[in-house]
Amino acid sequence: MTDFKALQTTQKGDIGERIVLGLLKGWGFRVYHPGEGSHPVDFLAIDRAGQLTAIDVKTYPRLFSRDQTGIDLADYRSYTRLSKTLQAPVKLFFVDEVERTVYGQRLDELSHYRTERNGKVYFPLSQMVVAKSLTDAEVMELTTLSNVNYSNYNTVPRYFTSSTGTGEDGGVRGCNPC
């Protein structure tokens, strides 16, 4: 039986979580991690005003066939239930080495624009807010642990560029952290 922590996908996800954790702490959030084992979200974050937000981090590239990213339908349903139970928003962050960007949005905002196909829920990149540009070192670290066929992205222009107003400059222009 394979150790879950030894899987490349788990290690890649850990890198994404570390990147988002740094962002949250930099924004002044108190962040709590559920610990080892299965858990519905990666972090619980409390802002300076005391507002709780559940955070989940997805570390993989957007679709190459359309300007969307997505999650499993079962995860979507789990996040929706959790948001109701906690009476707090769930925010998804996507750490995307192809876009070289961390972007995200609250699930209640994304839900208005979702499409469902084959057990997945997809969200348009146009509804995402850029949190940060990834450094070259972060991109290299992520691609080293990836099983993604990057040749599929050879003809796909990056969605998040300075011309979209979402910035490659690392800024959080228009970003409401949570």
C-alpha cells in the first residue's frame, strides 16, 4: 500500500498549500490547519475582524481546452454543506503552474457561473481573482512533481496577463483576500 504523503500529487498539493498559507498569513489571517488525515478543507482562516473562512487549495493547471478550472462534484457538494454548517464562506485557491498564478474566489460567488460535466464542476477563469504570481522557483518546484502533459498547453495563451487587468506583477489588484 502506498503512503499517501509519499505520492507526487500529495507533495505537489503540499507546495500549493504552503504558498497559500504564506499569502493568508501575509494578509494578517490567523490560520488553523486540521492536521493529518482526511479533512474537508485545508485551512480555517480568521481575518482581523473575526470573520471565519474555510479555505481549500487546488494545485493543478486550468483546462487547456477552455478558460475554466474545476473540482470534483463530490468536493463541490461537500464545500456547500460545510459552508452551511459553519455559516461561513468557503474560498477556493488554485495554484496553477501553467498560468504561473495563484487565483481564487469564494464558492458562493463561483456557484452562479458553474457548469457540471462528467462528475466535475467547472468555473470560468473570468470569475477568479488573482492573488499572486508564482515565482520561477515555485513553478519549477511544482512542475517537477507534476504528471501533467504540458504539451497540451503549448498553443494555449495564458489567461492571466497584465492586459486582463489581473496583473503579472504579483499584485493583488482588486483582491478581496477572503
